[in-house]
Amino acid sequence: MKFELQYKDSQSNARAGLITTDHGQIETPIFMPVGTQGSVKAVHMTELENDIKAQIILGNTYHLYLRPGLDILRQAGGLHKFNSWSKPILTDSGGFQVFSLAENRKLTEEGAIFRSHIDGSKHMFTPESVMDIERTIGADIIMAFDECTPGDADYKYAEKSLSLTERWLDRCIKRFDETECEYGYKQALFPIVQGCVYPDLRRRAAENVASKGADGNAIGGLAVGEPTEKMYEMIEVVNEILPQDKPRYLMGVGTPANILEAIERGVDMFDCIMPTRNGRNGQIFTRNGIMNMRNQKWAKDFSPIDENGASFVDTLYSKAYLRHLFIVNEILALQIASVHNLAFYLWLVGEARKHIVAGDFVTWKKNIIGDISRRI
């Protein structure tokens, strides 16, 4: 994987770059739709590529390991062939999912012992096994195995957790260096900066990660319960240390406003389930604000969903029609909302890139951030 830093904003830390992988190029800043189980929920691959204009999507190591399982993925020739997505893929390491299984997992020096949420069967993830699993899945960018520390953890726990993550990272790198992708193309390993909301731990983690010389680096353990301003502070602390010439990936964040604030602070890559999950619950993001499509106010509004939208669905269907679909629980509502929201997120980061290149990102961001955050 290669990264070219193409433009830097003169008034902030915002950047525009180009990532090159064996499955194609990615212009940054970029938002990556989440395809947890090999599928971005309610969205066809053709819509992702042609309408939403996605350049890279995510797969989830924990879920793909459990279903369909490694044997099927290997026989298919990897996730790209299994789900018919020809562009780049990124996989997380399962660390966040294991963190989410607090009642059904145990952390040891060796790894994480957990029980499947599907059938209660017992499994163990180690740094080595996770590298092997991600090799079999075959994503272009893979994550190191870490513990995702809760946002409200006390300092003692956060320090202990970070130390474990750092020891696991060394084992991930060793296993990654000893192995190859099973399908004949190159994969890149991103370490993850942890450290909760404690600046000294975040600095320590960032310095350790930076010393590894990886192709890119991730910032994890944010948007997990800590105040938003604390999240922004931790991004600033970390990005003062992470290399300028490597992409920076903020994991699991967030709202459109969160994304613009993080871009201003030097982040290049984002993912979040919000556009699809919230869309399936009737929440629509637009450049004029956020709509709840179940509200009565839209019942007789026959104007387009979004007159200036980035997707074909925005002008094809009316607000009244989309509300009707949600009220009667039609599956099409989930598809329309998911396509719209993802297209909006990709439009937003694309516009951010344009304004970074043009040199007026800060002014543009100040003008738009209030509009995209208000409820209408």
C-alpha cells in the first residue's frame, strides 16, 4: 500500500491524499461504508459503486469468522470474490466486538476468550490467530488486535489495557511479517492507538505506534462513551505524533459534524454504522439538516427527499412516499434511506477534499457544519 499526501490546508491540519492498494485507489479524506457480515445492510454492491461512489468498504473479522467461517471464505477466494466487491476492503480485528461482549469474554495475556453471540460456543482470539483470520478474509487493509478500552475507564485500567494492547501489537507485527496474503496480493497492517481519554497514555501509544513504521495508523477507543470534546482533544494529541506521510484512520466515528471536526484535526479515513443504522430507523442526513421521516410533518410533503442530494433516490422519491414506506414497514424504506445517507456521507468527505484542495476548507466547514447538524 502507498500513500501520497497531496494537499495540506494552510489554516488547519486538514489533508487530502491518495491511497493506492492492489484493488484500487482511495482519495482521502474518505468515509468507508460498514459491511459487517460481508454486506452493507440493505445496499447492493452496484449501488455502492455506481450511485454512492464508495471507494472502500469494511468487513468485520469477528462476524465473518463466525459466519460464514474461514473455510467458506477460503474456498470462495477471499471476501472480495465472496461478496463481489472489486475495490479495496478494510477489516477490523474483532477487538471492538470482543469489548462489546463484556459479559461473555475474558481477557488474558494470551488473548481474548469469548462466547459466540449466536450459539454460545467458546472461542479464543489471539494476536496470531487474528492475523491469520484477516489473511484468510483477504482485506487490503487489516487491523492489529487490541483491547478497546471503555470511554469511562479509570486511569489504572486504561494503562493496564494499553500495555496489553502494545504487547499484542508486537505479536501481530511478528505474525504479519511471517505470513502472506492467501490470494496473491499485498495487505497492509494498521496498528491502533488506544489510551482512553488520558493525554499521557495517548501520547505514549502514538509514539509506540509511530515507531513501528506501518503503512498507516488507526485511532481507536473513541466515541465509546467519552464526551465529544474529549474525543477531539485526544485526536489532536495523537495527530501531533503520528507520521504526516501515513494515513490516519479514526475508527467508528461518527456524525457528519464529528467527521468534519476530525478532518480539520488531520484525520484521513472514517467508518461508522450511523448512516445505515440510523437510516433504517428513519433518520435522514442532508446538507440542510437531519430529518426524521416518521414525523407527521412529511405526510403531505411531495417534494423530493433531498433536492440537492447526491443519490438518484433523492429526486426519484418524495418525502411523503418515503414516510409512507416507513409507516407501513416496507423494506424499500430501509434501502432508500441507507443509499441516501451513504451517498450523503461520501458527498460530504468529497466536498471536504475539494475545499482542502481549493484552500478554503475552514471557511466552508464553518458555513456548513451548523446546517448539517440541525433538526428539520
